[in-house]
Amino acid sequence: MASQLGKRYRCGKCGTEALCTKAGEGKLTCCDQEMEVQEAKAIPSSD
């Protein structure tokens, strides 16, 4: 999978996080494994 502009990636082994600032065909890797795309966190409502 290509790296996606504006997405945050996280290493499942050491916890390193990276922000993609330029999309491309490469894969982000850390600790000899592919980094996982982080999903957006929900903002709590202020009801």
C-alpha cells in the first residue's frame, strides 16, 4: 500500500509515530516491520 498524505503511522513494536507529508509508492517501516495507519480519534461531544 502506498503512503497516504496527511495520515499518521505507528510502529506496533516500539510505538514510534510518523506523519506522512508527501504521498508516494513506498511503505513506512520501523523495527523491520510495516507501520500501521492510525485511525482518527473521536472528539468527545460537549452536551
